[in-house]
Amino acid sequence: MKKTILITFFGLLSLTLASFNVHKFYVALYQVNYAPEKKMLQITARIFVDDLNNAVGKKYGKKINLGSENETVEDVTLLKKYFYEKFYIKVNGQTKPVNFLSKEMEGDVLICYFSMKEIQKINAMEIYNAVITEGNSEQQNIMHFNVSGVKNTLLFTESSSKGMLKY
């Protein structure tokens, strides 16, 4: 009798657990800091590398291996090109180049470092961030800003890829 109850219990438990799907988070975090003494914006992006590989690969029709031992120079070149197309910041109405500085892996997250130079003062910023969000309705890009001690946060999704901040 005990054996039948245990078998039934574990059978129901297995069936119940098998019916749940693991839900993955589709989120990227960006930190944007204004360094007035250097007259620059310092930008750090933390993005799940598998999502980024999928998005860049889909965009350019190629298998991308960022963050792995199979990463190629072309993979990094396509990553930079992808960012230049999907991410920009206009400061005081002027578009300045976002310079890709470097990248590193931390677990399954690719950390990318960028800068924007020659920024005397910030009165307004217009941000466009469609990194991974185009074609992935679950992706959310959360951007935290610290400009002259004023902190703001913007959320970018497939339906909302532009934001504006005024100082």
C-alpha cells in the first residue's frame, strides 16, 4: 500500500513539474554616467550573450560566437556595426559617435564599454535603444543615467525604443 502511494505521489509530482516551462528573463542593463571633468559619457551595457548572439546573427544572417573560444574578429566587427545601428544618444540635439572601447565576459553576460567624448554640458539627451528588442517582444533594456548627480531610469522595449531626458 505504501509503495503504491509513493509511486502515485512521485508520478504526479513528475507530471506536475514537467508541465511547467522555465521562463527566461530577456533583460539588458545599461549604466550611463556623465564625467564632466573628462567631458564624456561613459556607458556600460550588460547583455546576455546568447540573446546578443541570436540578434546579431539574425540581423546579418551569420552564426555569431561572441564570448566563446570560437569568437572571430568578424563577430566583433558585426557586434560594433549592430550597436551603431541599434543604439545612439543625441546630446543637446547633436548626434555624437558612440565609441566601442572593449568587452568582457562575466558568466553568461557580455559587458560592453562605450564612451561619447567632447560633451561640455548636458541639457537634454535623446536616446534610441533597439538592441535585441526588434524581433523580441519580451526583451527589455533598462538604462540608468547619472548626470551631474541627477539619476534617471528609462525602459526600452519593442514598442518603445526612444526616450528623452532633460536637465
